[in-house]
Amino acid sequence: MTPWRLLQDGLDLSVKVQPRARRPSCGGLAADGAALKVAVAEVPEDGRANRAVCEAVARALGLPKSAVEVLHGATSRQKTLRITGNPAHLVPKLEALTA
């Protein structure tokens, strides 16, 4: 099972976020295999961790920050991100991140 769902103009990506991490990172699968792990140093206040998650995923995929937004789970560690871009180019990059 992959943590993303393809759309015509991008994809929806399930992520599990670890705020206040000592070492920010983006990669690997969560224990259940249904989400990409993302660790950010920001605290979950005033949307700072959400912005950091979007920036980390955009950086890992080589996209502008504006191409990634939180679709569901703004106040939860389990989030769904909407990523705008060509799915044919995004999927190989996500496969490399989850390997």
C-alpha cells in the first residue's frame, strides 16, 4: 500500500509528523506503512509545524513551497497533503523517499 493517491494534477500524500524533532528529516514509512514520516524542529503552534512540513516535503520533491498544502489534519500528527505537479514525475521521487 502506498501513502499517496494519484490525481490528474498531482497527488494526495499521507504523512505522519513528529514536531519538535532534534533532527528534521523527510523519508521512510511510518510503522503501519500507510504514511511518509516527516520530522520538523518547529513546535505545533500557530501553524508553524504545518508550514515546516509543507516546506520539507516540497524541498524533498524539488518543488516550490506553494505546490504543497495541508488538505486534512491541520491539528493532528496524521495529515494529508495536497501536492500539485505532474504525477509521473512525483511518484519516482516519492518511491525513493519511502524506500
